[in-house]
Amino acid sequence: MKVDIAVYPGSFDPLTVGHDDILRRGLRLVDHLIVAVAETATQSKSGLFTIEERVSLIEEVYADEPGVTVMSFSGLLVDFMRAHGARLMIRGLRAVSDFEYEFQMALMNRSLSPEVEVLFMAPDSRHTFLSSSLVRQVGRLGGDVTKFVSPIVKASMEARFSRDAAAKGASD
Ligand code: PNS
């Protein structure tokens, strides 16, 4: 398969340096990557940023990267891919524990749309423990997330947590 465009889908709540690592590895292989922020995630999560906020944060992070487009999508990922002429999907695989969920999704997506291929990429070993949900929790509990997210994302997380704290203070 010759590839000029691929989709990198996820929840990205928030985008971490682990996502960035996979995205940059992907960009070495394809000319154009669409970062696709899902409105419907397969595993339910308590959110930090709205879909619109995630899209604009990721756009800001990759403002100088012409090979990256950021979009949100609702509905099935395979339908989004078809609508954008993409047949390759990139997913990061951090550990064996990710495998079962990823393999199940890959085969479901293939069954829905046989032309779709999934490329699993391993991140730098320094990022294998990293997940958005852990970063959300560490940030919410006052931990330092500097090593885990870009400065743009960190600033937005801090703004969100202080807004939440102010709202909580007002309602107490
Ligand atoms: O970062 P995540 O939350 O692990 O990403 C999961 C995501 C968004 C790729 C997955 O939930 C998804 O594809 N959602 C879109 C809805 C869909 O197509 N569901 C069927 C997938 S088998």
C-alpha cells in the first residue's frame, strides 16, 4: 500500500508527549497525518477538555507542522477515514496490556471496512507508562505534569484546574 495520508485517532484528553512521539514517528512514514479527535470513545472516560478545546490545543501544538491537520469526528472512525480518503490508521502500542483492546478494535474496524489497515507503533521506552488518564489525575491532584505534556497543554490544564477550584470554592 502506498501511503500519503494517514489518520491518527484518539481521545487526546489531553495530548501527551507519548502521543507526540507516535505522531512524529508517523510523520516520517506519511506526508500527511490527520489527528482525529473522537467524540465517541470506545472506553468511557471522565473528560478534562471538550472536543473543541482538544482540537484547538492540538492545532496550537502543531501550528508549525504543515503535515498535520486536526479534526474531530463523530460516528465510526472507518467512515471518517473513508470520507477523507485515508486507508491507514496509526495507533501507539505501549505495552502488552494495550494489545488486547487494540487488536479487538483493529479487527472490528477491518470487518467494518476491509480496506483499512492499522499500523501499530511503539513509542520511545521513556513514554511507555504514560496515559492521558494518569496525566489528568496527576494534574487534578496538584502534581507536576511538565514532563508529560507540552507547555501549551500544561498551561491549559492549569487554567482548567484553577477555574474548577474557583468554581468549587464559590459553591462551598
Ligand atoms: O485514545 P483512545 O481513547 O484509546 O482512542 C480510541 C478511539 C477514539 C480510537 C476509538 O474509541 C474509536 O475509534 N472511536 C470512534 C467510534 C468507533 O469507530 N468505534 C468502533 C471502533 S472498533
